[in-house]
Amino acid sequence: MNSKFKLIKGAVVAPRGFLASGVFCDIKRLGTGKGSNKGQKRDLALIVSEVPATVAGMFTTNQVCAAPVKVCIERVKKGTAQAIVVNSGNANACTGKQGLQDAREMTALVAAELSRCSVGCPQPTGLREDTQRYSIKPEHVLVGSTGRIGVTLPMDNVRAGIIEACVELGSTHEHAAHAVEAIMTSDTRPKQIAVEFKLGGKTVRMGGICKGAGMIQPGMSATGARPAALHATMLGFITTDAAIEAKALQAALREAVAQSFNRITVDGDMSTNDTVLVLANGLGGNRRLVGRASSRAGSSVASPHRDLATFQSALNHVCLELAKMIVRDGEGVHRVVTVRVNGAKTVADADAAARAVANSPLVKTSWHGGDPNWGRIIDALGYSPAKIVEEKVDIGYSSAFASDASARQAGRGKILWSLKRGQPTKATFKQLCATVAPKEFDLHINLNLGAASAVIYAADLTEAYVDFNKGDVGDPGSLGG
């Protein structure tokens, strides 16, 4: 881990002034569908900042996007938010006007309940001891959903869950754990992280939670507009007590997501609901971070560029660690492979080549079987949109630490090449099999055509994935999202 960042406990409640809760309200009928056969699993989460926070978001670029995504895209543009309500068990996608109405009602109910709750509510910062209320505008509440597509929300259950979640809010590790559980669907384990670091001499914190195991190949943008090249639903929620302006936070999140969540694939499917949200409430007391343009304009709150760079590094680290957790917990995943493409003519070519390999069913099944089948890899490269010259392609394998300098010095990062300049090397089949036998390894591809590179964090394709997702049409209750 980067020495600048100290790993701490607490996930989204680790930063000052954040509270969370997770409750069970039976949104997807108990015992039905994939991911619901875990017993009485919490299915509604709430994250609240004690004060209004700067907000940034990245959203699915799927042309079919869920109602919560549409609501969040509009609200994040305003730059301020204070709460996030999330349900699992129902995606609220392809639900038309009713879905939008339900998503907005969820946010309005959160605002109303927080303004009136008094039993079990935590003490907001800066209020009198006899005051136990928040004043949150409905438009400052964001919403997320994950689960089965095309089913309207059971709003009576959701309403009851929101009321309970507001009462149960707290700032302990247990409260954070409840929120993590509540956003899980087919996930087999919680995904959370928190770090502490310095900004301008002040100690600030950043925490995050996410979910995702299937329907994973996010390609998110700030507006939901599809980028020139595309990169179960993945949801990520990050909190920080750092002070930072909205434009700077959005720029930082865009960069962090580009290097993390938009770099993973489990099955090549982009969800209708992919969302990453960041709330920054400023209670860490650092000098407010602003973008470089604001700094050049002579703003009185302009922060040194090194502080902005430190914040960016922390956000990059949190997002990448959460993204890797998703791949490792992918549906039916047995092996995780980091695909590293170098020597491409353009960045677009490097990305296209890496994704073609990472999403090839034949390549992915060979990974599962422990077969170092470079023939399938070069085939995928050949049909990708990238410029490929057969006689220049190198393909090799290494341990999962090949990009780590200390690992290379210890001899663990050595690459065993199976193909050099389009021709097989003298590496034996036994040697190659041993290199790809671990649960995690790196695949190295050098196109030898330029200086561009790309990385994709990918997974194998297993019988377990098929069994999990095929369902049984004779038992509709067993079908997944």
C-alpha cells in the first residue's frame, strides 16, 4: 500500500460526520432469485453526512439506464448532496414513469424522515444537545438500486425500510457493515475500505463500499453520455471529510474511475445501473481543494497542487482496491487475470486489444482450465479493432506482482514468454502451465507498434458462472437479475 495512506477501519463512516445504516425490508421476496437465498439479508442502506457535502458521480453509459441513475445525473450537476439511499433486490430499471416516481419518492421520504426522527437518531454536528433533527432538502438525497430488471419496487416495503434506516443511523463499524450487506446481491463477501492521510498538515479520511459480482464491465461517464470507446451492476459509494470544490471532485472521480471501475470485466456486460458517488463534507478541516484553473485565477482558497495530487492518489487507491474486490468476487470466478497490453500504436488500440482478450469466452475458459493457450489470445487480438502485426506480437505470463518493483527485485515478476515476434519460444508447456496455475496471474501482450498501453482486470469463465446465471424457467423464483 502507498505509504502516504494508512489503512483504517470504518469504511464509509470512517470520515468525520458520516453515518450509515442497513436494514431488511424484504424488497425481493425472501428466498427468491439469485442472491436472495441468503436468509434475511439486509436490503436497504442509508448513508448520511451531518452537513451538506460536495458531490460527484459517474454513471452507466448503457443506453437503457435505470430510474435512480436518471435522478442522480440531474442532482449531481448541482454539486451538493447530503444523503444516499440504496436498495438491493430490485434494479428499478425499465419501469417507466412509475420507476422515476418511486425513485424520487425514496429521496423525499429520506429527507422527511431525517427532519422528524428523534428516537435513535445520532446528534448532528453543531446542533444544540436537545435538537435531534436534520434539515435535508429532497434534492440533496441521491438514490441507487440493484437487482432484477423490469420489476416495480414494492414501495410499502421500501417506505418501511427507509423509516427504520433513519432511526438506525450510526457511526460505528457495525453500522458500516450493515450498509455494505444491504447493497449486496450475488456478492459472496462485503467490499469496503478506508484510509487516512494528510492534506496541508490536516489528517483527513476517505472510506468506500461497493457491490458487484455479475453483469460487470462498467463504462461510466459523468453525464451518462457514451464515451468514444466503451470501457450485475456495480455500485460504489465513497465518503471523505476532505474539503474540495465540486468541479475538482468531479475531475478527480473521473480520473479515478477511468483507472479502476472502468478497467474491470467479469462477463463483458454493462449494467443499466452502474453508479459511483462521492460525498466530501469538509469536516477534516483542510484548506479547500480547488482545480488548477481556480488556482491560476488567484482564488483565496486555492490549495497547493501537491495536496490535490495527494487527494487524487487516495481516491485512485480507494477506487482501484474496491474494483479489484469486485473481480475477485465475480460470479463463479476461479482465477483473476490482469491483462497488460504494451506497445500499441494508440491508447484506443491498447484498450481494444486488452478488452478483446479479457472478454473472449475461449480465452476465459482456458484460464479456468489452467491452459496457457496463446493461440486463443492472438486470435482475439487479430479480430479486435486494434492494429496488429502478427510477426511483432509478444505474449507472456508472470506472477500477479509483475508491476511491483519490489516483487521484480525478488524475482517474482519475471515474465515467461510463450510467444516472441509471432513465434513460439522455447518455454515448455509444463513451465507455462505452472505460471498460469495460481489464482491470480498477469498476462503480458506487447504489440511492438508504439508506446501506448492499457490494463484490464479480468476473470475466467467457469461452469459455476453458467449454473448461477442460467436459472430454471420452471421456477421463476430462481431467476436472477
